[in-house]
Amino acid sequence: MNVIIIEDEKPSARRLQRQLNSLEIHAETLLHSVEEAIDWFNNNPHPDLIFLDIQLSDGLSFEIFEAVEIKSAVIFTTAYDEYALKAFKLNSIDYLLKPIDDDDLAQAVEKYSVRLPKKQAVTLDFNDIKNLLVNPIERDYKKRFSVKVGQHLKLINIEDIECIYSENKGTYAYTNTGRNYLLDTTLDQLENDLEPDIFFRTSRKFYININAIKDIISYTNSRLQIKLQHYKDQEIIVARERVKDFKNWLE
């Protein structure tokens, strides 16, 4: 099977390459931008299968298909589930949300093996995909949490939360009133519930509310330190691999 990876973040591309190697699938070609991909497709035989990031450093990946007629199966990879991923699923083999789970990857490859003979082309309507990327379907995000306080249940509105963090195997919401509340969930489970324009995951330990940011300070090893309006219990550091996404999120 001839496979290529198109992913702008090189560490993510190499990680996916290693995951595929464990499935005895070898992706020798790693491409990192729209421009690089277009040039490669114009000068090389097209692969059987493409692992395709939706948002690349120099544009959205549908631009590749506007410039070149691609005759390959596609598995989308993305960190942004606010797009109409079900529509992609109808037209492509599958989509995978980052960070890509090994089992999900294996299932997606199995779908390709079962549903498509090798080198059979997939017809993708990229005009529809373009419209969906530019105008993602609106979805409902979590508006409040119910938490237990003694013998009572208390409702916490999402806009009152400065940050959500994990500590000692628990997940806590810190509000603008200076209170911590234990949540019955994990940070990973919240990934699809929090509005991405409002909340950003700075590290494995923290989500922060953009409206609660008081200051942003340069930190060691190309990281950033975040100061919130009221929360001061722990340092909030934007991990180095998330700094680029964080700056884009601020805009």
C-alpha cells in the first residue's frame, strides 16, 4: 500500500508515521503544506491512501484538490471537530481527531482495506467540502455544569468559569468568584463539549477561558505563561507544541 501523510506539524506527522509503522504500513512521504503537496502531486504517482490534515500552515487542504485532480482514498485528520465531520465521513474513508488513538487508526485503515480495492479512486465533492470548511455547521456546546455542594446541586454557568484543571485525579472548575468545584468528568472528555473559541487547552492539565486572561508572559523554552483574573493557585503554562495554536486562537 502506497501511503503519504500531509500534516503541517512535523512532530504530529512523525508520530502518525510511527503509528502506521506499527500496523506494518510505511508512509515514506511526509508533506507539510498546501504548496508542497501540490508540487508533489504534480510530479509523482498518486498514492493509494492519503492521511490529510484539514488545516495546513499555508491554507486549508481543499486547496490541494482545487489545483490537482487527486485519485486517492483519503482519511482526514483534524484537531477541530466543529467542522461537519459527518459529511466528510460520507465522502472519505474516515476522519480521525487528534491526538490520534491507535485503535481508531487501526479501524480507519481496516475500513480502507475492506471497503475499497487497492488503487480504487474515491470521488470527493470538494466544493461541498470547501463550503463546509468555510461555513462549519453550528453546534451546541456546554452552557453549564451541575456540581454537588454538600447535599445540594449547584449550577455553574460556563461563562463564569476562568479555567478547568486536573489535580490529584480530579477535574475542577475555578470560577470568577474564587471558588473551586469538582466536576464529574475529565479534561479529555470535555474536548468536544467546550466551545473552542472560548476555551483553549494550554497543556494536559488546563483549559482556560479567553475572557479570563489578564496577562501573557514569555516563559522558558519558547513557552508562554498565562495570568488569569483571579486564579493564582498554580502556574498556567502553554506547552511549547501548543504555542502556535494558542496564538492563532487569540486572533
